[in-house]
Amino acid sequence: MASRPYLVFADVDETLINCKSMFDFLRYQLTIRYGADGVVDYGRLHEGFQRAAREGAAREDINRAYYAAYEGDSEATIAALGERWFTERDTAGLFIEETRRELADHRAAGAEIVLVSGSFPACLDPIARAVGAAHVLCTRPLVERGRYTGRIGTPMIGAHKADAVRDLLTTRPDIDPRDCYAYGDHPSDLPMLDSVGHPVAVGDDPVVQAHLDDRARMSHQYFFTPLEPQR
């Protein structure tokens, strides 16, 4: 008898790949486009993001500030640079191979792979193709007349990841969340991890490990956030 269908949700940065794609790509594309001036621009922007984090800015606000840096840029140009970035970085060992192998094993077992990330399509589309992902749930910069406006819709961070996971699952009544897997490395991934029956920690973050250890000790209960019944 065939096994039941299931989805595998995977965070990307430092879960599937070994860097933070948004910042690695920002440095890359600014350097390609503007040379030494681009290196200076990247340093200024990155220091601003780090300063905001030190001062306690919400991750969602930093995410919005990041995409504001693309205001006026051509979506097609940035997408083409994303392809170049991926090609060059992939040859330098972009992927965390253990995670990549596990996703490949899930695909071989019939699962659909879903990438869930605060990054954006310019970075994520080539990664999705490389791992055979069926869906990409990510931050989507707003575009007008082919150019980024500097604004975004919903930042795909924290609880928003769990919302996106549950929204996708509502479109798949053939799939039980208890059969699904999720991979993450950071405490902000916990809402997503708690949305499925099989959470997997990547790396050694103590908060993530402690949470999943507690969950394992309570394995006789459904210690995850089930879909809310429609009213």
C-alpha cells in the first residue's frame, strides 16, 4: 500500500544553505554592479542592519529595511544577478549537504518540498530548482512597472512562517499535518516547527534543541499547533 502524502517545509538560511542569502547576495550584487563603491554601500547598509538589531529592532522591521534598499531596481536585473550569485556560490559549497540529502530522500519517498524563508525570489528560485522544491513561501517585494518599490507584503519571519504553512495545508485536505516535516535552525522557526508532526533541528541552537527535547518528552500528546477548524 502506498504511503500517505506529506509535505516537507524547510527554512533556507543556515538550514539548507550555509549563509544568510539576503546579505550574501546584497554584497554580491552591489559589488558586481558598482565595484568598490558597491563594497562601501554594502558596509554602510550592513552596519545599519546590525545596529538596528543591537538596539532591539524587530526582525520584521529589519527585513522591511533590507528590501527598502532595492527601491527603483529592476526586478529582471536583480533576478539575473540572483542566478549568477547562485551559480558561483553553489560551486563554493553553498548547501548544507546533510539537509540537502534529507530533502532528496523525502522527495524520493514522494514528498513535496516547500521552502519557507524571509529571503526573496531572486535568491530562492535557483535554490528551489536545485532541490526540486514544489513551493516557495517567502517575502515578496512589491513591484511596479518592473521595478521594486522598496516595500514588501508580509515578511516571512516567525509566526508568519507558521501562518503560511497552515495556509498551504488548508489547500491540501489530502495531507495530515501530523505526517509532515519541518526543518529549521533558529528560535524564530519554532512556530513553523510546531505546525507539523515531525520537526527537525538543524545546527545546535540551544533554544531550538531544548524546545524540541521538551516536545519529544511529551510525544504522547499532539504538541503542535493544529489547523483551526473553519467556522
